[in-house]
Amino acid sequence: MARMRIDKEVIAELTAKDPSTRFTRHALRTLAINGEIPFVRVGTRRLYDLDLVEKYLAGEYVAQPIKESTSHGKIRRLHG
């Protein structure tokens, strides 16, 4: 089962393992927005899989490319 955490909890867990870490909430959010770390949006919060974040930081996880929509940017007919 995935260990899903909000950004503050991810940073707290990483800091508990390494008190000298310089990895911040801002860095985590930036990686998520850039698609390098996956997240699940629940309401206004983002949930991160703690195991995937740790793998990413260890260099063991590479983000999967997001499939581009084929209809993006095209004009579509409206029915009504």
C-alpha cells in the first residue's frame, strides 16, 4: 500500500531520517508541478507517495511521460 502524505508530512519524514536535509516543500512542489514526481490531488491538497519521493531522491525513480491529448488546441464543433 502506498504511503500517501501531504507536502509537510513528506518533509517531516525526510527530516526525521536526515536532520541536515536541504530538501524543502518548495522543491517538492516544483518537482510535482514539473511532472518529475507524481501526486494525487484531493480537494486543494496534493498527496505524494513517500516511497516514490525517496526513490526519486535516491536516483531510482524516473517519471513516466504524460500522454498528450490529441484534441488539445483544436477547434471543436458545439452542439446546441
